[in-house]
Amino acid sequence: MNTIATQIADFLKDYAPFNHLTLQELSEIASSIRVINLEKNKTIFKVNDPLHDCFYVVASGLINLYVIMDAEETILDKCHQGTIFGLRPFFAKNNYMMTAKAREESVVYAIPIAVFRPFVASNSEVLNLLLENFAVDKRNTKDKSNYESNLISENAFFTGQQSGMQFFQNLTFNTSPLITQGNSIVQDVAQLMAETRLNNAIVAENNLPVGIVTDIDLTYKIATGRHPITSTVDTIMTWPVITVSENVSLAEAQLLMLKNNVTHLCVTIDGSDKTEIKGVITEHDLILAQANNPGILIKEIKRSQTASELKQIRSRLADIIQSSIQKNIPLTHITNIASEVNFALLKRAVEQSILELGSPPARFAWFSIGSQARKEQLLLTDQDNFLVFEDVAPEKYRDVKDYFLNLAKKATLKLEKVGYSLCPNGHLASNMIWCKSLSDWLKQFDNWMRNPGENNNELSSLFFDYEIIFGDQRIEEAINTIVFENAVDSISFYDFLGNDALRKNSSLTFFKKFIVEEEGPHKNKFDIKTRALLPLIDAARLFTLSLGIKGINNTYVRFKQLAISDPKHSEIYLDCADAFLTLLKFRTLEGIKNDDSGQFINIEELTKIDREKLKNALLPMKELEDLIKHKFQLTQFS
């Protein structure tokens, strides 16, 4: 056997399933293996490619596996040294269902299936391990403890376990919708709907959706006599039509219908109304299968009358989150679903409080800030919020503020009963400092941004991660205006935020060792929130504000958008996006395991591979810090 084959056999013997083969068998296999050197971003196979005659093992470097979610590539998993991938040719005949791409310069071994199959047939251990890999794609099986966890299906999603999983599966829908023009006569369109037995027709211009007509429109607008049957369709259509991509999941479709109070979704190529129509999803296409369906949870939230009911629903959401993470549903999907349910819970707590207290004396808006507003709250951590009410006459101000303080006390206590603890720093709408009129809030944001060095203990950057939960949208628009007007060339503000981001404690020593707590109840544990997540959160906020990027609070999405807006540094931003998801998953798993916030991780309890994965997620921090220093030339508050 030649020297290269000897080296390959010696490498493979440390990893399952090859460790179940004899050295002689490994030598025979190794002599037929092709060594493939890959440059960064080189694709090995992609979705819908014909199957190869081999499967692969990562010898060095990093291979990312992607699926298409919501019209964009979503990382399904990262394959490190020793990881098997591309097993589909062993067990299936249809094309690849994911994309494999080198994240960095890598070397992979291509193992011919024809050569390997005889050893599978004669060794039940090897066969079982490959079957398990194909079903749940067990990663880096050199580590036996890791071999039982952190897994993803080779089929993109494993359909053998239905609980919770089906809500993330793609939907089947009508791909031959009835399409009409805005100037068509209602009577003619109604006749076509009857003939085709469809309850809807998409109104289009140049095959781009502009509206939709449903049987409900015909019932309430034509049958009632509000419009004559000779009217044109554009006079009775519902617009704008809600559009989604072909890859929309069951849960997302349900949530969109509930959120927008519609019964139909128009499917387009990329999910926007700027691309061609591909079909229509109706309520009948959605299978409301079991009680823990996120769509059903939201319906139950809307009907709830007490905090106890909300608590039970939040507990069921926790079950969905846990099972979804265990099955390696992409974290971006999990956070999207969880945030919609969380927002519904927060909104209902406010609504219940209003029902108990009576109608508000003025228009107002309830805002969440921090992780809730960023759609990153997967665990039951604390609540952060503030309240803004419209300006009123001076003689009414005290009574109006008293009402909203009472409302906020009721709502925050309800949320505490649900499981969202009160913010230890007092960032609560029930705190008179954070419950005030619109004019006072505009002055507050203006002062924070113009004079960030004065009374800076009052300035908490999480107030710039805000999301309206309930109330008048115009109040949020007024705050957006003052924030982004002040954000233009605000050197002192960015100086302050930049230095605040850099003040966070380091995560690794010079020798790449984890910096752990030296004393206290969490001695020898790693503070993943303060040392890892917050620096990324702060940096993403800083850069998006400075570039005037509006409407995005989520840290992962912020970094993805920054890679587009600032392409010169896109690699740093994309590395940070991946790192953030990895760190958030570590924290969530820790919180689920210990039934706490997941802030402190016992490094010694991690497998060797998970320690390396955690350490790798911390590596982009240095480049990010250097970028902050360079872009904002930090001086004033250093």
C-alpha cells in the first residue's frame, strides 16, 4: 500500500463507522479513495444535483451543508474533521436535497460506494451506523458522547418523528391558480371560480400579484348589494395580497394568515410581489394537526382570559423550542416562530390588563426592548419594556400617566406570572422613568444621542433595540424618525456605543483558553452572555445604526444585511452571523438542560468537539473589535 493510502487508513480508523473495520479492510478502501483539495466557497454538490458515485469524509477544513429556506441558503450544519456527509447515494435514488460547500480551504476524501458497499453488507455495525447517519446525520462520531446528539437529517428534515417537526415542513398548494386582470368583470370571474371549483382568483398585472378576490369578497361585497355584479374586479379585490415563497413552512403560513387576518397566501418565486405567481395557499391547505401547533397557540392566546392560561401556552412553546433544537431545525426558523408566539403573549397580557383597568385615556404604544425585540428570546429570561403615550393637555398629564403606570404594573406582573421575570435593572414600563409622553421620549432619545457622555449610566444601548408590541404605529414612526435623524454623522454617539461594546470582558486568553468566572456562585463557569453574545449584539446594533439600516433588530439578520451594505467587510460580518447562531444555540441548550437562563456554561461538561466548536465561534471577535476601532476611531470615552 502506498504512503498516501497508509495515511488515509490511519486517519479513518479513529472515526465511526470506519473504526469497526479491520486495518486490512481500511487499507483496501483507502487505496481507492480520491483526495479532493477544495478552495474556499468551492461547491461539492448542490440541491437537485445528480447523485455522485461516492460519499465524503472531511480530512481537514470545514464544509457547510445548506438548504434553501425562504428563498435563501440556510446553513443546516457544519462538517468538521472526521465528519461523514453526502450519504444519499447509499440509500436513495433521487437527487441531492442539500448543498455542500467549503467554508475554508479544505481536504475531503471521496470514498467510492462500489468499493465500500461490500464491507457494509458483511458488517452489521457499519450498516447500522450508516443508516443512523442517513436518518439523523450524526456529526463527528469520533466523540462517542457527541455521537448521540447535535444531529441533522440527510433528508433535510427527518419525517420519521412527527411531533413538532411537521410545522417546519413545506406545504403542498395549488400550482395552477386562477389568474385574472383588474379590469375583468366580477360576474365573469365568479363564473370561472364556480367552474374551476376554486374559492379565489389572483388579480395580476404582467403575472405579478396586485390583489386577490375570494368567495368572502363575493359574499360581503356583491351578494350584499354594496357593489353591482358588473363591477370590475379591482373594485372589490383585497390588496395588497400577502406573498410567500415556495419554501414557506406550515407554521410560518399559519402565523402569516393569523397575523394579517387573511385566508389565502399568494406563492411567488422569491416570496415578494415583484416576481411571478407560482400558486395559492388556502386555509384548507394547512393541516392543524396537534395542540402544540404554533398557529393554534396563537389562537388560544387570543382567547385567553388569565395569566395562568398564558403561562400554560408559554410552557407548550418551550416544548416546541426544545424538540425543534434537538432535531436540529435551523435556529433562524425556530427564533422566527418563537418570536411570533412571544409577541402574541406580550400583546395579550397588555390587552387583558386593559380589560381589567378600563379604556385608555389616550393613544399609546407598548414597546419591548432587548432580546424580545430582537426576536432572540428562546428561553424564559427577563422582560424589558417601556410605554409611550400621546401628548395630552398639562392638566391631564398626571391622571393619564397614573393610568398607564397602573396598566404597566398589571401587564408586567402578568408577564412575570407567565415566566418572564422583571428586569433587574428596572427597564420596565411600570417604572415611572420609562413610562412617559411621546414628547418626553423624543427628548430622551435626542439627549441620549446628542449627549451620550452625560449621565451615561442612564443610557442603556438595548433601548435602541425596540419593537412595538401593542398600540399606535405612528408613535413608533415618530421615534424612528428622531433616532435615524440623529444617527447621521453622530460621532460622539458612536464613540460612546463603540467603546461600550469594547468594554465587554474578553472571552479567550492569549493562549486561546476560556476565561471563566473566578469567584461567586458561577465560579469556573463561562459567561456566554456577557463574554460572547453581548459583544456581537452590541457590534451589530452599532454598525446598523451607523449605516442607517432600518427595521432590522435581530442580530443574525443584522450581520447578514451588513454583509450586503458593506461588502468590503462582508466576510467578517458573515463569520459573526454564523458565530451568533452557534453561541445562541449553546446558551439555549444550556438553559434547557438546567432550566435557567443558560448564561453560565460549565466548560468541563462539554465534549471536546463542542469545546472546539464554542471556541471557534469566539474567534471572529478580534476582527470585529479591530473593525469597530478602525471605523469609529474611538477616543472620547475610552
